Amino acid sequence: MIRRMELCDLEQVTELERICFAESWSGRLLEAGMHSPYDTYFVWEQEERIFGYCCLRLLAGEGEIQRIAVLPQYRRLGVGRKLMEAMVDYAMSEQACAISLEVRESNCGARRLYESFGFTQEAVRKSYYRNPPEDAVIMWRRGLSTAHIQHFPLKK
């Protein structure tokens, strides 16, 4: 089930960050983001265990996917897709006109997922990532329309 992230989820999400990213966000950074008026965090939870999470920043009518992470053993099972659906749906419900994200150039699986949601490559940020060094592909989905909102039930 997808729901909004709560403070009690910080320990599990911090561990998920450590497992999924070479340059992981700290628990303190995650907690600060949860208090930001611009950031919205969602988790995918089953039987009180968090298998994935994401963060969407909304500012000035545009969204930016800050993070999306799924535990390795639960990838390719639809968890990432459901998290993307929740973020896109939420952005539309907040009248965002576009969403951007950045992804490692070599992350073909994630890039295919984003493309399936209508994101297209618009730029490359050279040497953006450090560990290991790699370019970032900047992708956008422009022209969001509220006519396509899927209205996922989100437990608050």
C-alpha cells in the first residue's frame, strides 16, 4: 500500500537510502524534508515493512522527483511504478504543469520506467554523480493534464 511517509518511518527509510544509494540521504536530512512545505514523501508499505519510498518537490507550478528507491529484492515487481503513479497523480492534483527528474545515464531500467510515464530526455549534466562518476540525464514530462489523474487512495 502507498501512503504518506510519517516520522515513525524514518529508521526504515534511512536504511533503504543506505542500501539503494552510494550517496545516501541521512535520517536528519529526510526528517527536515518531511517538514518542508514543498516536499511530499510517500512510502510503499506491506505488513509494516517499507519496500520503497519517494520524494516529490513542488515549487512554482513544477514538480521535481527528488528520490525514488526500492529495495533491490523488490525491484521489477511494480513498486517503483506505483510510487511514480502516486507522485504524478499528486503533482496533477496540485496543478503542477510539469515534472522533472535526473537519473544516472547507465540506469536503463529507471529510464525506461520514466519514459513509460511520458518523460523525455532534455539535457545531460556532465559528471553530476561522484560515486561512481557519471553523467545525469535530465528528463521532463511537460503539459500535465488533470484529465488524466488516477486518484490513488493515499492514507494520511
